[in-house]
Amino acid sequence: MSNSVLLWQQPAWQAEAKAWIRSMLSKNNLQLASGIEQPHIRPWSTVLTVPTKDGLLYFKASASVFAHETALTDYLSRYRPEIIPELLAVDLKRHWMLMRDAGTPLRQFIRAEKTVARWKDVLPLYVDLQKEMAERTTHLLALGVMDRRLAKLPEMFENLIADESAMLLDQEESLTSEEFSRLKKSVPDFVRMCEKLASYRISETIHHDDFHDANIFVQDGKIIFTDWGESAVTHPFFTLVVMMRGIDNSIGMDFSPESEQVRDTYLGYWTSYASMEELRSIVKLAQSIGYVNRALTWKLSLDNMPEELKPEYAIAIPSYLKDFINESVGT
């Protein structure tokens, strides 16, 4: 990764951020125990570690395109403080947060224990939040959370695939020209898929578009959800796209029985809408559309990062669209 193109790496920005951190520490009667470090740098965000005499804190800054992360995390921390990191300070204008350590990543437990059993403690909390937020979508959108409601996705899909340069045609692991041809012809099918998914009347709500076991933490027996930057208001089942892949990754197996087991546990909290058999059919449709939603998120990120860094991440867009066109047949 280039070290000269990101805002987070510019001395003036670092000085400004560290001055703000020290000011917020003073307001909270906290003292640094050692130096502030910057272990995490991405085009879309950066994280600084802030060791204090009262425990480790984290500072996070989000890129403007994901500025809603700060506002959403602040809102959720007041609405459901028990499942969100404790925020000590926020700057909504600069998209900055200072928060307490959230604990140990769920992934660390799953890989050590070689079981997905801990997901059973995670899912009811997440589904409860999704169901509660379904009544607050207007407020979420006002906070700047991405609007990916099903009625809007067809136009967004057309605009996405109109950018042929983003498709990286016939490159390794990317779309072939034949797949891209099918993709362009699939627009009417995609419209019908969105309409069909909407017909089940499962309320659109908050969707964490990067919901995997490295963004879920365990602290003193409590589950804490982090990294809300890629969240959207859309169909709740889109969450399963990244969630199931994350489980497979931690288990070390593609299409693992464990990921299907966790999927069914998740669906078990939605049986007031449909039977388990029908929900499995609905989720297959939702996952297909969810690939497009995921590609849209990557496109948004790519369009707003420095040119020098785009090649490192560009494959994500055609990769998800490849999954869509090859897995949605007959959906």
C-alpha cells in the first residue's frame, strides 16, 4: 500500500487527531499510559490505539463516504449501549470516535474452540436490534445510513454494471465476457427478484454489511457489535452473505455445515414471518440480491479512494457480481 496518498498518514492530520484525543482524555479525566499508535490503516478508515491508565481506548476515523458510521454508532450506543462499544467522545463533523476496548474478537474463540457454538449468543441480540430498528428506518436514513431499500436496488444495479471498466473483464478471478453479457441481460430478472423478495413483507431495517466474527467482540460475557460503516437500510437477510463466508473462513472450509447451522439459527428468529422451509427459500433469494448489494458497497468505496490504491481492492466488485450471475440462476 502506498504510504503517501491517504489522509490518515499525513502529519498534519495525525497531529490534529492526537490533539483531539488528548483533549477528550482530559475531559474524561484520563491519562495516557504510553504513546498513541496507528496499527490499522485502510482507504476507508483508520484506527489508533490509545493506552490509558484506565485501560486501552481506540480512536476511529471514517472516510467521508462512510461518515454515517460515527452518527450510527453514536445513536446505537445510546439506544442499545449493552451491545455497542462504550463511546467516550464523538466528532460528527470529522467522523471521529473515541471508545473503550470492546474485548476479544469472536473469531479468536471460534478458531481456538473449533466450534460455532458461541454464535447462539450473538444472533438473538442482532435480530432483536434488526427488528427494533425496522420501526426507525426514517431516522436511520436521516443519520446518513446508506439507502439500499429493495425498490431502489434495480436502478443502482443498472448504474453499477454500466461501468464496464469496473468489471475487469477476463482478468483472473473476475467476470468473463460471457458472464458480463449475461449480467447485462439479467436486469429484468433482477427487478423481478427484488419484487419477489419484497412480497414476503419482511421489514427492511438495519443491515450490517460486514457482519463477521472479527467485528463481533466478547467482553465479560457480553456481545459487542462494531464497525458499522458499511451498514445500510435494506433487507435484513443480506447480513448472511458476509456472515456465512466469515464462518467458513474461521472453520477453514467453504460451504461448511457449520455456516448452514448458524444460518438456520438466525432464521429461527424470523419464523413469525414464514416457516423454516420457506425462510430457507427466501434467504437463498436474499443472498443472491445481497451479492449485488455487497458489490455496490465496494463500488462506493473504490470510487472514493486514491487511484494508486484501487488495484488492490478492485476485484471485489466483479467477484461479487460473478457470484450473483452464477448462483442466482433459477432463484
